[in-house]
Amino acid sequence: MILNLSGSITNVHDPTMIKADGVYYLVSTGPGIPIRCSKDMRAWAVCGRVFAANPAWVTTAIVGVKDLWAPDIVFHNGTYSLFYAASTFGSNRSAIGLVTNATLDPNDPQYAWVDQGEVFSSQKTDPYNALDPNLVFDQSGQPWLVFGSFWSGIKMVRVDPVTFKPAAGADLIGLAAKPDSDAIEGAFITWRDGYYYLFVSHDFCCRGVNSTYNIRVGRAKEITGPYLDRDEQPLTQGGGTVIYQGSERWRGPGHNSIHIEGDTYYLVYHAYDSSAAGVPTLRVEALKWDSAGWPHSPSEEIEESK
């Protein structure tokens, strides 16, 4: 099922969605991290921003930073925790920050975003990039921070369950890479029926109708991997089963998140609309699952049938 969306759905990059008290909230890349709201997951309106201005530590740490990128939001122990990235194009001098709130309802007296500062960062000398954060809990309740963009690919680090900062002595674990071009990012992990599923975006975003982003997936029995695709190719060696690679209209689909309701896994992502000069546009669809437990996109299914 592909949802028919309306309202404020353009100029959306790197979307993540969460539901609270009957309202869907969607955060994405942009000035101050824009927040969109919907009561039905279909009609969307802008309902605020996380920051009026970038936190002082961000502007000091990352010279030239403008928009904050690729937010990821989770609800845990009564608190909404939103991770975000600060960087500039083509640089791996990047930082992941954390901001928290007791509620997502702007009319609630407790509504206040409180920045918790830096969680993790990378330097120009590092072989990885602290970008595109995703916080995921394993089946024992242990949190892990997944991140990575280009350089040596997607990484994971075990984090403290209270601060969500890397645990003392925790090692970086490589989950996925694209050795031929390094063009891999936008990781998101979800759990279903005995497997952890790692979604990634291959190739290039942010080029309008010339974007080549495409969404891929692998799975593993352990959250730390190894992640293999349907053909048992390791994601660390460029593997990844295609979920959706776009169409004549919807170019460069990518940087997805997963929103779960009941038994339905919604694929939330952006794509560039060739019928509107390549504007990045929100897309939401319910994944289908085959008998072997592999997900596929109804949009890709439509393209394959043509």
C-alpha cells in the first residue's frame, strides 16, 4: 500500500516518523529540524521546529554548519530522544547531538526541547563519518548507535542506556560498506521475526532528478551482524537486496526510516519528483514481506510489472 500524501510534503530530506497520543510527528533535515504533524499519516502540516537556532556547541565544533541533518527520534523511559547530525557537505568532521523532550505536543506545559550536547563525533583523520544517526535497541534492551556516511561505511557502537553516549571501551563495529565508491549512508535497523534488518541507501542523494539513491536491505540474527542480503552477500562487501530504486517520476529514493504499527512496517523516505523540478518529497508506503521474510516495496513492485 502506497499512501496518498498531501499538505506539507515537499522539501523533505531524511524523514523519521513517530506516533504520540494519536498524532504522527515527522522530523527531517532542515533549519532547526522541522517538525510536521498529521492525524492520519496522510495530510501533513508544519507544526514547529526543534531549535530556533543551532546550539552553540554545534557552531563552535563544526565550522560552517547550517542545517541540521538526518534526525532520528525514539521514545524510551518516558522521554523523547532526538538524535541529529551536524556537518558540511563532503567533510567527515561531523558530530551527532542529542536533544530531549517530555512531550511532542507543543500545547503541553511540559513541552521544551533540552539539548544534551554532543554524543559522538568524527575528525578529518578518522576513517568514518559521524553522520546519519539511528538509535536501536537489541532484544535484551541494550541500546546501540548506528551511523555512517561514505568513507568506510556504516558503523555501530554500544552506548550507555542512560546517556546514550558510547559506553566505556566500546568498539566500533562495521556493518555495511560500498567498497567501489564509498557511497553508502542513511542506515536504519529494525527487528522482525528473529532477524535484525539493516536498511541502507546506496549511491548519491541531493542531485534533484539526477539523484541515484536507492534503498537496500540485509539481515542478521545478531544486531552486530554479519548482515547478508537475499543472495547471502555481505553488506560489508557492497551487498544489499534492492527495496526500491526509483521510477521515471520518483528519482533517487532513499534515506529511509521504518515506522511500525501492529504488524505493518511503514517505509518512510524521500524521493525527487521529476514532475516538479526534482523537489525532494516525502513518501510513505507499507512494506510487503515474502514467505522467506524479505521485505519489498510496493513501488518497486509496480515498476517491475511495467
